[in-house]
Amino acid sequence: MKKLILVLSAALLLVSQAYSKDKAPKEDKVKNVIVFIGDGMGLGAVSAWMVDQDYAMTCFDRAQFVGLCKTYSKNNRVTDSAASATALATGNKTNNGMIGMLPDETKVQNLTEYAKAMGKSTGIVVTSHVVDATPAGFIAHQKSRDDRDEITEDLVELKPDVLAGGGRKYFERNKSKNGRSLLEEMKDAGYAYVETPEDFAATSKTPVLALFADGSYSMAIDHGTDCLSDVTSHAIDLLDDDKNGFFLMVEGSHIDHAAHAGNAEQLMFEMEEFDKAVNSAFDYAQTHDGTLVIVTADHETAGVYVLSNDKDFTKGESGVKVGFATGSHTASLVPLYAFGASAYKFSGVMENTDVCKRIISVLQK
Ligand SMILES: [Zn+2]
């Protein structure tokens, strides 16, 4: 029995050491930055996911530092994904609907362009389509999020090293000046072009254009919850061949759509897929010094809440249920989780624009 207790306490010590190592601040110098955006993912969605998991370890429990972001835009206390992506990607507030520019239409540099100028490799991975409002903030400068052909042109001009998500039709229907489709232009520019996550996994060097659907890629309830983590891991694998480091933005796009639809089951599938992808990036950061991972949301969607089934919750639990206060976005603060190099610089209450500013400041060190 004594021996068993010794073995058990040794095992517990190992677990707690692994856990505290996970929690320890990493060195300052940042070479690689991975930004995860759970579109519409507020504390309600995160709480619902933790309850769903019976409080077992989620990616959010692994965060080394936590912050809260104010998401209001220039012209509305309730932001849309275009203005908030612009804030996160460029450090500037703008009007709802606008991409990568100030309200007066001045274009402002985004993190992808910034990283490229530093000689880093860049990537965008989404579960909607690659020219949707959130990725658009990281690749384009347009007056309206609905100017998808123009956003695609900006994307083709910028040429990130890895692009993965839906959106084939925007590349096929969009012609360049010489009358060819932008898809052909990308192939001419040396891009390996693939149409499935399996074919993406088989690529071995950049640049890669992976378009999994005509429009948005399917939801996790349809394609399973391993897809985003597989694609993210492979994107990291491709990008980290660059000795100058990389910048990668990953969006769990359909968290927002599940919440808009008031569909708790879909929401949990999306959270599971997002959780796995974030965990894979945390694992990478844990074994690769100089990697910073930021996980946040562009805004909260639907006022997701976790209610007690019984008004009298003073005795014992009688179950909880996930609900939705609205079908729209809200002005709630969103959480931010930081892991890896310089993660400690991302705690406290901040503007969504501070996320970009702090990333630039840690990259400059
Ligand atoms: Zn939305």
C-alpha cells in the first residue's frame, strides 16, 4: 500500500510539474505568432463548452495569461466582423462593414503585411471562406466586406504563403486584367492548388492555395471536429520552414454562425473543433521557443448563456441549459487567452486594437 501511495504521489508530482511547466512564462523573444479568432466566441460560448466537457481540461484552461477585450467599432457599440477584424489586424477602429481602412478610406497596414515586411512567412486558415470579413481584415483594404471580388484581388496581390478554407468561386469567377481567372493566376505564381484537407496534408512546401468549397467550408457537425486542427498543424508545419519565423491567423468561423442560428448542438461541435486546433498550436508553442499564440474573438454573438434549469439553485443542481438571448451580435467583452513567448504582455482589460499593437511591439523586440 505504501509503495502504491509512493507511486501515486510520484505520478501526481510528474503531472503537476508538467502542468506548471505549461503555465510558466516563456522567454520574451517572439519569432512566430499564431492568432486564433473564434468568430463570435464570447465567455458564454466558452463557459457552455467547459460545462459540456464536465470541466475536463480544455484549451482555455491551458492559457498562461488571460485578458478581456472591448470590441466596439468606430460607429457602433456593437461591432461586425469587418470592423473588429480590422481592429485586431491593423490596430485601428473603423466603421462596421469596412475592411483594412479607416472611416475616411485611408488604407492601414495589417499584421500579414507587417510580418511579410519583416521577411516572415504568412498564412490564413479559416472554416468559412478565405475572403469572408474576418480573414479579409488580415489581407485586404476595401470599403465594404461585400466587395468580395476586390478582396480576392487584394489577396492575390498580397500572396500569403498558405491559404486554406472555402471560397473557390471567388477565385474562379474573378478575372485578372489578361482575362484569366485569379485561380489560374495563383497557379502561375507557383501555388500548389488543392481542393481537400487530405490533399492539403500531402503538400510539402509553400506557397499553397487550399480551397475546400465553392463558398464557405462546411460546419464541424458535418465534417467532423479534427479538420481545423489537422489543417492548422499542417499550415504550421509548412510555415515554420522559414528561419525568419511566421505569422498565421486561424479562424473558427462557424462559432458565429451556430450562435446566430441559436443552435447549441452546432455550437458545441464548433467549440470542439476550435479547442482541438488551439491545443495543437499550444503544443507547438510549448516545444518551439519564440512562438506566441493569442486566442480571442472578434465579438460576442447571440448573448450565449448557461442557465440553471431550476430557479432554486440553492440546494443541488437540477441541470443547466445553453440558451441565446438574441440572434445578433452583442457589445459584451470577449476573452483573450495567451500562451508562449511574451504571453504575459497580453493580460488585463484592453481595446481590441491593443491586440495588434502588442503583437507588433513584441515582434520588434
Ligand atoms: Zn456574426
